[in-house]
Amino acid sequence: MESPVDVTAAAVRRGLMWWPVFAVAAMFALGWAVGRRSTPLDDWFHQFRRTPARELLFFTDPWVLTVLLLFGIAVALFSGRRRLAVAMVVSPLAGIALAQLFKRLFGRLSGPALAYPSGHTVTAVIVVGMLVLLAGAVWWAVLAAAGFVVLAMIGQGVTYHYFTDTVGAVLLGSAVVGVAAIAAKLDTRQPRCDADHTGR
């Protein structure tokens, strides 16, 4: 008979496997629903365009995300978690490429630039998502990542993007993280955050 811990772990793995499919489907549904124009929700966020809320762009600054990612890769390599390190290198690149592809597919414009989904927000979600995997998906890492992503969404949603662009970006970015976790055979069952079965 399986223990409650084993049952929970199995449920988490099943959810992880299905999440990318659900998230991408939801991203497409949202993109088609909002179309190419602003929504009332987007208009509400844009009223804060010239307020200190724009300083939240810090959370999608490429240099900030690069430093966080390099830190994560270094920790993964130092701890012998090579599969995770490779996933941390590949995932943001894949996310950026997918965001550019979907921008052209949906054709939504914010000013002169294609907007849906937000590439900056996709990258932020992937970077912090990979750091959550590095930490073994412990609760404090999940909460910290969620807070980081919300602030990143607001920063982009009041400036360069429609807020709904950032929602689509969270769906796409989290799908990429889910695929990366599956591809790297990561889970949270091992003690001491041994998330990629290295025994270290």
C-alpha cells in the first residue's frame, strides 16, 4: 500500500506532466479572447503608466535576470546537478524563441511592437521557475518566485505591455518550466533537495 507521501508525489508528477499542455492551451485561449486591442483590465493598469509602479520594470531587467540565472547555473554545477544546469541554460532561450513565434501568430500590437505574450515576462517566469527547481520546490522558494513574478507582471503591465500580455506570458513561461522539469527528470521526493537523482 502506498504511503500518503508517495501518493502526493505521484499526484504532483501527474500534474507537472499535464500542466504544460493546459498552460499552452490557456495561453492560446486568452490570446484569441483578448484579440488585438486593449481590454478594460489593460486600460486600468495603464492608468498607472506615469507612477512609481513603472519602477517595477526592475524585475524584468535583462541584467537582473541574467545575474540570477548565472547564479543558479553556478550553484547547480557546483552541486553536481548537471541536468538541471543544462535545463537552466536551454529553457530561457526556448522561452524567448517561443514568445517571438507566438507574438507573430497573435499579431497584437502595443505601440509599434508586437505584444502578446510578453517576452520579458516569459523570461522572468522561466528564470525564477528554474531557481524554484534548484531549491527543490520548497514553499519559501515558491512564494518568493510568485511575488517576483507578480511584481514583474505589474511593471510590464503598466508600461510597455497590456497586462493580459503578462498573463499569457506566465502561462507560457510556466509551461516551459514544466517541460524542463520533466525533461531533466526532476521531482521533489528526494531528501535534502536532491531534485535530479544525483545522490548529492
